[in-house]
Amino acid sequence: MPRVQTRQVLSFLVLGLFAGACRRGVTRLDEVQKLAYSVKPAVVRISAYATATFRYDGKSIRSIELQSAQDEQPLEIRSPASNRTLVDTGAGGSGSGFIIHPDGWILTSGHVVEPTRDRSAMERELMRNGAIAVLVRHFAIGSLREAYHSERLERWIGVVAASARLENIRVVDEVQLSNGLKLPFRVQRFSPPPSEGGRDLALLRVEARELPLLHLGDSDATRVGQSVWAVGYPAVASSTDEVIGGWLSRDSDLEATFNPGTITALRRDTANVPVFQSNVAIYRGNSGGPVVGKDGEVLGIATWGLQNAEQIKFLVPVGVAQQFLVPEHLQLVDDVFDRSYRAALDAAAEGDWSAAGSRLAAAERLFPNSPDLIRFHHDIDRELRAIPPWRAHPMGALIVACLLLGFLLMMVVVARGRRQERRETADEMIRAISPSVRGSTDPLPLRGLSAALGRFTILNGSRAGERLGLGGSGIRIGRESSVCEIVLENPKVSRLHAEVVSVDGKVLLIDRDSSNGTYVNDQRIQKRYLKDGDIIYFGGRNAVAVAFHA
């Protein structure tokens, strides 16, 4: 095969290996991690509570002390009554919800927002909780627990509340988005819990645009054993929790909990409305949060569970919620954030981390400071640092490879042109030095002619134009006829000057420590593979010059 073609084939092989290296070892975003990333930004914490100052009369505490002293189990006094007659009280709490429309429409459970809807009920709860706080201040917890079992506690709560009043009542109806932004909400539609004949649903509205959202799935197709994940903000995993929260950072409050489980039964309530039973972990604060399937679509809404049965939780099927939404005529559509963010996640799942980074940048501009987007951004940066540059930038790598191939081909063409020039130069020297050759059309006789290794043509001296066949490997060249197969009678040529051998089909010229050296194309050599058209000088330019023809 010609040398140029060989180099071209090698070049294409190198490019093929290079392209193969770009395809191997691609890391992809895990499916469950992709699911968590896709769902969590649209999940929100909902606060519906009231706070107040509870002002009570110290005389009520002394009255309870006197009544307790007459009981078989008197209360253990922790702090005697004093003039300090103020405590803080609160009612309501927090739950979860999820965005169903980019313009600020949020779906949650009815009981999550119910505490602040009825002013009189809210104030009764504030009074009751304030009275309990007063009793805890003045009496030992153990004594109060015993009073609770004997129903005396309710009587004493009434004694404290009877002489008390509420001051500085503050109502909070607030949604906290997953990026930390807090917004007041309005209740657009409300359905009370099933115990009150409702569906336990609420539709809220906040003033915001281009928010992350979740798509509603097909709960009718949900089956027993199907895998589901509950997402929300359990109160026990919050920095405000009295037991656990002491060592949790407030920043971690933005991290929604992502719990796996399965659908364990398909049930109906007393009104023949579908209800899902599940073993998915749902705690206080999870209520109203979404329960999603493997594709990230909402299948149910966490509603309630049995305190003494951790494996029995109940969900409102999303089909029931869709009927609840019908009067609002909401068009549930994608938005700019949703398209950009899902494109980023899809690219990461395919291992195209560069494309994932560019898509995520657009989503981050619309919804900044989301902990899940920030963590996903770090994942992308880590993967991009770990992969070779040609895999991270395949188009740039292809351009560089093409440039290198073009340069290689150009060098091959230039080298071939130079060989052709040397061949023509040798032919011109032969014609100029040997008139007899110039005027003859018959080839001169070859001494020891063989096509195995090629031939030498003497270019100067009395033997100019003579052709010397290289009839096999191990041909010695020099001045001594008893040693050498090719004899060059010139005083500058050593007795054993050089040797021609065959190596893998190529002609190798080796200098045998000659006194005046061996030159190929004016460059002194120790050994050199000969190419067609090379000009060789044995003993220097003024000694014997020959041209090599392959």
C-alpha cells in the first residue's frame, strides 16, 4: 500500500478511536434523583396560624392550688402564683402544598388552612392553648399528666381561661416557596375534612408568576403495589421543632422531605368517594403535600393517618382534586421554567451535562436560590470537571481533529513532492554527467541487478551513469574488493565504508565507522532508511555520489 494511503488510514483510525473515547464512560443522572429534583421545587410550606398575648389573673392559680389540695392527688407546685400574668399563646400550624399553575395557584389539604378561617374558633383555640401554657408554668408536668387522665385538667383550663383575655392577636396566612420567598395567600376554594362532609381540599392563590409546577396524573389508573413518593415539610424535621429542631440549620428548612412507599389499598369513604391507602411516610406537616408516581405526576394528596399505625396513611386521589378544581376553569399548562428545567434534567439523564448546564441556567434566572437547583448545578459542575475536554466539547474536539488530519495530509503531500524533486534532480545529474546515457535509449547494464532492494546510480567520476543493483540484504560498500560487494575506488572511501540491509521490506543504509562519513541529502548519518530519489555521498561531496532508486 502506498505510504500516503497508509497514513490516511492510520489517521482515520485515530479519529475513530477518538470518537469512541468520547462515547464511553458517560455518567447519567439517576432516575430517582431526577424524580426528586423535578418535583421538589414546586412543593411549598403553608402556614396558617395565629399568635397572641394571654393575660390571666394570678388569683385563678391560687384558686387551683386550693382546689388541688383537697384532692387525693394534689398538683405539685412548680412556681407559685405571682404578679407575672402574661404568656404567649398560639393556634394553628403548618402543612404542605404544591403549585399547579405558574401564576401562583396552589393545592393543599383543607385542614391545613382551616385554623384561621373561623375567627371565633381560632380565638377559642388561642385561649385554650394560653391556659395550658399557664398551667405548665406553675405546676409540674407529671401532675398535669395525671390530671389529664382524670379529666381534672379540663376543669382547671376553664378556671384559668375564665379570667383571661387575649391581646395583640396576629394572624399569619403565608406560603413559603422552596426558594425561601414568603407570600401571603388567599383561599379561593375550600372543602372541609371528610368528618365534616367535605373532601379535605383547598385551592390557594399567591401573587407570583412563572413558578415551578407539578402536573396532575391519572389516579384512576393507580393500582395496589404501585410505587409512590410523598413530598412535603414535616414539622419534626424543622428547625422550629422543640425536640429535633435544636440542631438543624434554618437554611435546611427549605429542604422538602422525599419519602418512598407504595399504594396498599384502594378504598372509598362513606360518600362512596375514592380514597388511597398507603404505607408512605406522612407526618404532621406533610398534610397537603403531593404524592407522586415514577413520572413525577401527582397521584394523590397527603391527608391524614393513624397515630398508632405508622403503616396506614390516607391520600385524596388527584382525580377527586380535579373535580374540586372544575369551577375555577384553570388551564393546567407548562411554563417557561418548567420547559427549561425539565430539558436540563432530561439532558443530565442522557449524560449530556454540558447541555444540562445551559438549560439549567435559564431555569435559575426564573427561580433563583432554590436549594434543589443549586445542588443540581453543583452536580453538573462536578461531572463537567470529571470528563475529558473532548467529551465536554465534542464539536470543538471534532474541529481540532479535522485540522490535525488536514495538517497531516498536507505534510504527506509535501514529503511526496520533495521525494519527486530529489528523483528528478538525480535524473538530471545522470543526464548531465553521462553524455553516453543522454544519447542512448537502451538502459545501461546493471551490475549484480536485482529488484529486491533497488539500485544505485553513480553520479560522478569516471563511472558516472553506471547502475549498481542491490541484489539482497547485507550488501557491503567500500574500497576493498575482498570485503565488499560494491567497490568504490576512491581514496576518501574507507575499506569497509557502509552496508545496505533490508528491514521489514525497507532499505536501511548503515555507516560502518567510515573515516570521512556517509551523507544522505547532505546530512551525515549513522543509519538511515532510504527513500526513492535520495542522494548519497560516500566520503563527502567530493568523493563518490550515487542516487538511490527503489
